[in-house]
Amino acid sequence: MIEGILEKRICPVVVLDHVEDAEPLADALLEGGLNVMEITFRTDAAADCIQKIANDRPEIIVGAGTLLCPEQVQRAKDSGATFGLAPGLNPQVLAKANELELPFCPGVMTPTDIEEALGLGCDLLKFFPAGPAGGPKFLKALAGPYAHTGVKFIPTGGINRANMREYLDLSVVGAIGGSWMVDSVLVKEKRWAEITWLTREALAAV
Ligand code: 3PG
């Protein structure tokens, strides 16, 4: 189901503290035209939020992000996540995802990381942190020696409405990830209509 990200070319990176925010947020994204989201394992509520959306909003393709250990991969899978991502490349995390048949996108930032990921059979890689690492220019140069392998990247970190096109215009970019349309302040203040508006605007720019 990771193809859902590639189809829409945008994956909102969500941090949720409260399970009761999961559904309204999912609805705000759907209203804006987006049926995919990554819920990060950075809060205690992450697994419950994924489960809620998987059960009550099956039209949403929900993935789990920030999976840092095999145990979190297990919880993500048990909660109903249909794909997983991580900021880095942890072979133990990847092995668990493979064992559970959870499509997985590890994070990379260097040529060595890319070669290690390719060697482990991954060809969809999160490029993180995209902005601080050097942005689209850096990603273009980094991907140069590897584009012919068919590898695709999901740059994340520092992407927003102003710079998203520069990433999407690169042929090695499958999709972009980011929190700008689901910013934690917007979620905390339950500004669902703004989230819908920002989602619609982002999709229009794709
Ligand atoms: C991630 O985990 O992918 C990033 O925290 C998202 O980065 P952003 O908040 O800069 O969009």
C-alpha cells in the first residue's frame, strides 16, 4: 500500500497526542483530497491512532513512521499500518518489517546509506533530513550515480508549500513527506478546516 504515497506524491507526517484527534484529522485530509497519512511513533498514542483509522476510516492508507526498533514495527503491524518508514536505516528494523511483510521505507542521507539500503533490497528510500542535508540540489547530486538502479526517494524534513515543487520536479523523487499541512499547532487547536485547505493547496501544486 506504499504505492498510495507514490500515487498522491505527498505523505503528511503526523504527530498525534490524543486518539480523539485521529478521526477528525483523517476526515480533514480526506476532505482535502488526500487518502494517505503517516502517523509517527513519537507519542504513546501512535498505535491507538493507527488502529482507530485502520478500523473506522478504511479508505485511508495509514502508515507508521519513526519506527526505531523491531518492537515498534510489530506494534505498527498489529495496529493495522500498511507501510512503515524510519528516519534511518536499521537492519534489525528492516528485518522485522520483512518478516511481517510490512512494506518499509528506511531513511538515508549519504551514498553509503543508499548502497546499504539497495543491498538490503530497498528501492524506495526516505531522504532525511532533506532541507538541512542540502535540499533538492544535494538530492539530485546524491542520486546521480544511483538513478539507473530505479531507486526512488521520499524527501522529508524542511519541505513546505514554498519549496515542494523543487523536490517533486526531480525524477528520482517518488513523493515528498512533511508536516506543514498537519502542523502540530493546527492539530492541537483542532483547526481541521485549515488542514483541509492546506492539503488541497498542496495537492493542487503536485
Ligand atoms: C519527519 O519525520 O519526516 C519529519 O519530522 C517531518 O519533517 P518536517 O516537520 O520538517 O516536515
